Amino acid sequence: MNKVHTEKWPLVDHVVKMESSAIREILKYSSKPGVISFAGGLPAPELFPIDDLRQAFDTVMEKNARAAVQYTVSMGIPQLREIIAQRATDRGTKSEADNIIITSGGQQAIELLARAFISPGDYILTENPTYVGALQAFTYYQAKYAPVEMDDQGMIVDKAEELIKKHNPKVIYTVSNFQNPTGITMSLERRKQLIDVATKYNIPIFDDNPYGDIRFEGEPQPTLKSLGGEAVIAIRTFSKTLAPGLRIGWMNGPKEIIPYFEKVKQCTDLHTSTLGQHIIYEYLAAGKAEGHIEKIKGDYLAKRNTMLEAMREHFPKDVKWTEPEGGLFLWVTLPEHVSTSALLPKAIEQKVAYVHGKPFFPDGTGDNTMRLNFSNATHENLVEGIRRLGVLFKENMQPVA
Amino acid sequence: MNKVHTEKWPLVDHVVKMESSAIREILKYSSKPGVISFAGGLPAPELFPIDDLRQAFDTVMEKNARAAVQYTVSMGIPQLREIIAQRATDRGTKSEADNIIITSGGQQAIELLARAFISPGDYILTENPTYVGALQAFTYYQAKYAPVEMDDQGMIVDKAEELIKKHNPKVIYTVSNFQNPTGITMSLERRKQLIDVATKYNIPIFDDNPYGDIRFEGEPQPTLKSLGGEAVIAIRTFSKTLAPGLRIGWMNGPKEIIPYFEKVKQCTDLHTSTLGQHIIYEYLAAGKAEGHIEKIKGDYLAKRNTMLEAMREHFPKDVKWTEPEGGLFLWVTLPEHVSTSALLPKAIEQKVAYVHGKPFFPDGTGDNTMRLNFSNATHENLVEGIRRLGVLFKENMQPVA
């Protein structure tokens, strides 16, 4: 048998060294029998609008079956780009189809951003912590990070400006609404301040905004894109508001920059699933999205409340957490001496899973933090899982003698 | 209005310089009203098995609706990987699910190969000419090329070995069956010889094989993978045998190497459309593929025959062409002084389109060649388009005085 020995295979060094990501671990924990998982970022499956998606598929097949399974252009099908642009316009961001490129989920938009902007050693300004999947994509391109401290108003922009002067970053990457992982939303003042700083130093802002539509409490904030115009490229997705398995996201950016993303998209995978694009177009055109999002909001608010209530009851006094007004996640901070990565195997033993915080921190700190997802569990499991975590915390929060 | 000026945007140099690809031009020509296009690589839309795909979708929705629109793992859904492995085994390549990773079409498999293996300046051994979309993907990673001359048996492996000694390429990329663009199939002797050379120098062979199942004439050749075992990674897709708009392809390679592709796939787009994977699984599980492929073969054979017959009637004597035994393309060589790129605007004026040959040649030659697609036009248009090309050739084949 002919064999090329793997150990001799001429793989790129930084691919060999890539660590298997936290996301992958998440999926492993989530699937173990009996484990209550707060680890994934999965939408509640019982809410997927299956009947309306079937209806949309049937409409596609009756109107457009052959086009819907044929090749299409790299930018995405025109009618989907138009309806997305119209919806953005309706919500305060004047947009046309030429501002929109369809991507295979928000993750691919991040990937295209990295490909188009990052050379080895380039700096990216991010929140500290930030979305681990973005760090994974950026790190492939050997990016360096200028991580900005956060408070309950989001990124502290004064500190961002210091880091900009020091590192001259290529782009700013932010998750401004119900951030993954912390659940924190950037305040209006900080939004304006960030746009001013970005404009002053001529650095594009990429606003990764998968959760913005899922605000179930408090006052909506205008999006960075609606405030910042061409200084901002919005990264959006239907993964959290409709269904992640269709892998349909998009970018909304200046008309001059979109063709560059089109070129890199083309050599990546030619285009995103034509069928998925047609299904989502028909779903949106039938006016189904708004009612569905309302339903999600109600459900996630109730689940967040259940989780918070259980935390108040079961968590020790010196554990702190965020109380997000939307999204899928909240963020727990334990006393500094507690390591959530060291605690994780014990948690799995007790049949409860979370994501430890460290991988979200570009600066390598945060080992006393964890992310909890409240969208994917039942109310009963939310209570029981938090109770198990509470027991674990109490057993492990005594400083080592 | 805040604005970051595009001309100042800090894009990566080689992204700014990327040329809009021949593929994109193809799609433009193909869509002009009245133009008979032999340019695209599009399957015949009238053959798409719409009813069976609808049936497969309904089965998915009844058995697995929520899982089919949820996130899944980066490798692809297990049942699809298993049935693909079983089908490969049945055809002479012993495979298990762990040999298979699902990709977003064959193009993304090429992209993952480039990401995992190519550093700037690395050489790739290819046929000359070769698939232009692969060149586009490789060139993003600043690959260099060792292009190997072809004859009617495919790549001339003796010449390949000379180039291997000279350039020490990282990988060998071949389209061994009904090659895009030439339609040429590698002979059995050359296959064995290529595997021997690759094994001798420990260079993995990537066999991009989208058309292999569409042999409508002559004796089937064993695949490189079935001959070469672990020396070969096969790149496959359902785009040509079922429907390209689902964007489902895969790689079949050694178990030790697949996890590296999994890691790069993950940071690219998390995973390929869950829904598309489920639909194709149910389609295959229902045993629909084989009959459908037979139908495609019959249709494409008849179309190829119509095109060849028209060429014999309408093309001048010193035009040469290949007569492929399968696939979607044939290849036309004009006298050396004729430039098919210069001729293209005149062809569009005459309402017929082709792809000029030069972009397929890593060595920059081939301006007297063109690729013609016979799968996407009606018989009537095949005859009329070839007639128009014949007129054009006769008008433009006199050497300039």
C-alpha cells in the first residue's frame, strides 16, 4: 500500500500547531448523556419555525426550483440582498443591495474580514474578552491583539485610543450587543465615542451583531452601523433569529469595499448555498420573521429570569454575574483564586457544563470566569444545572491553604 | 457622515490586486439575453431531480427537522459521512466515516488544501492547463506553480518528475477525469506512474474529481485514490451529479490528515449547511443517485455528439479539439496566431460565449485555446452556437498581414 506518512506531510506550521477550539469542546460536552449543558451557543430547537420553513421551501420549489439548486453569483441572490437592504433601511441604516454580500453564517464574514485585512503580525483591536471563534479565525492569519478592557458600558474607549496610538491596529472588531461572551451591551455614549476614534484614526469598525435583534428588556440602542455610516461594516446572521443550520449571514458595508469581499468569497467556496438563500428569502418575504423574533424574546427572557433566580438562590455571595437585557449568554466571575478551567472536569463529573472564560481573553487572563448559555436548556434543567454549579462553587471556593 | 475612505482602507495588498476571475466573467456572459453560452460549467437545469429532492426534504422534515436546521459539527453529519464512505468502498476505495470531511462544494476542499499546505512561495505541481478556480484559491496564498505539459493521456509524468526535482512542490493537484478545462482523462499507466513518483518524493496527490462519475463512453479508469491509497486525497462533490446549489462536497483522505482540515474548516465557517447535508443524505439513502447519474450520462453524451457533429461541419480544418468520454467540457485549439481572448468580444457581439484558454494556464500560455461546455445548452443552441463560432473563426483565422 502506498503511504505518505502524516508526520512527514508538509502542512503549514501554524496549522499543525492550531489548538482544537473551545467551540469543539463545547459540542462534545453538550452531547454527553445526562449532562446539563450551558456551554453551547445554540438557539432553542423547540422554537425553530419548522412549519414556516417548510412553507418557504415549498414556495421556492413551486416558483424557482431549478434556479434554487443551480450555481449562483458569489455576492448572493439579488432578491435576498434586496430584502436584507430594505429591512436595514427600515430600521435606520439606509442600505441598498450593493451594500450587502451574503456569507455562510457570521463566521464566514469574520473569515473574509481576516483574509481581506490581516497580514501576519497585524494588530486587531478587540474587547477583552471577545468571541472565541473570531480569535480562532484571526489567529490563523497570525494576527496580534490590542485587547481593550470592558466595564458594564462595554469597551472602555479611552483605553482603546491609547492602544490605537501604541499598536496602529488594522481593524476594530466589536460585538456591541449582548456580547458573546459577557452579555454586555455598549452604551450610546461609548458607541459615539468609538465611532469618533475610529474615524479620527481611519480604522474600519467591524460590528459583529448576531444577537442585536434579541433584546427582551430595556431600551434599544441604535446600531453602530446606523450611527457610524461608512465607518462601520456590520456582520449579521440569521443563525440566532431563525436557524443556524442554514448557514446564512451577511455583511453590510460601503459599496466600494464589498467587491473585495466578493473576490475572496469566490475563491473560498464560489458562493453560499443557493437553496438556503432562497428559503430564507421566501421566509422573509412572507413576513414571518418579526412574529418569530417576538416569540424568541419572550422565551429567552423567561429562561434568563429562571437562571438568574436560581443563581441568586444557589451561588455563593462572592460570585458575580451580568444580567443581560438580550441575547443568549451571561457571564460569571468567581473570586480570583478560582480556576474555572481546573473546575471544568469536576463540573462534567457533576453532569453540568459551561465554557471556561480564558479562551475568550486575547490577553490570556480571565481564568476565574465562565460563560453560561440560557437559551438551549429547559427551565427545569436551568434550575438543576445552576444548583449543581452552586454546590461545586461552594466546595471549591475555599482558598488553597 | 462619518466615512473611512476606501482608498485608504488597510486591505491586504494581494487582495487589492486580485483579478476578477474568469468564472465571474463567465456568469456575466451566460446571463446576457440572446447569448448562447458555452462558457459556464453549469449542469443542465432540466435534469435536476426536483421531485426526488422535494421528497428528500420532506423526509428530513418528518424525521429530523430540528436537528437539520441546528448547528452541527465541523466534520459534517455522521450519517452523510458514513454513506459517502460506504459508496466509496463499494466502488473500490475502502473508506470509513473518519476518512471523510464534508465541505461546501469542491471549491472549499481546494481552499482547505491551500490553507493547510501552502505558505507564500511554495510550489504546487499542476497540469498545464488546469482548473482556474483552483489557481485562484492557490494564488491567494501566494503559491508558485510547477505546471506539467499534457498529452492525450493526461499529465506527462516524466516531465512532472523533472519539475519535482527542480521545485520540490508541497502538493500535486490534478483533475484526472474529464479534466476541467480540456476534457482529457489520465490513462491507467500514467496514474500508476504518478502515484509512484508522488510516493517516491513523499508528496501528497490531491485528485480533484467532480466529473469522474459522468463517463458516458469508453472504459472506466480506476480512481487515483483506489490505486494510490493513502498517497491520495480525493476531492469530490455532488455539484455535477446532483445539484451545485446545495454546495456539498467532501474530501476522502487518510484518517491522520482529516483532523487538520477539520480545524481549518471550523474557523472558516464552523460547518457546511446542516439542511443541505440532511437533504443529500436522504436522497442517497433512498437509492436515487444511480438512476439519476445514468440519465445525466445519456443526456450529456447526446449533447456532446451534437456539438462534435456541428464542429465537424462548421469549424475550419486547422482547428483541433478533444473528444472527451465524459464530463461537461471539450477543448478547442486554434492556430497559434489566433488569440481567443481578443476574439471574445466579437463572439459576444455574435451572441455566442466561451471561456478563453489563457487563465487556465499557470505558465501564461494558451491564448489560442478555448473551453466549450456542452451540458448547459439545448441541442438547437449547440448547433447554432457552433455555427456562429465557425463563422467567427473563418473571419478571423487569416494571419494579419
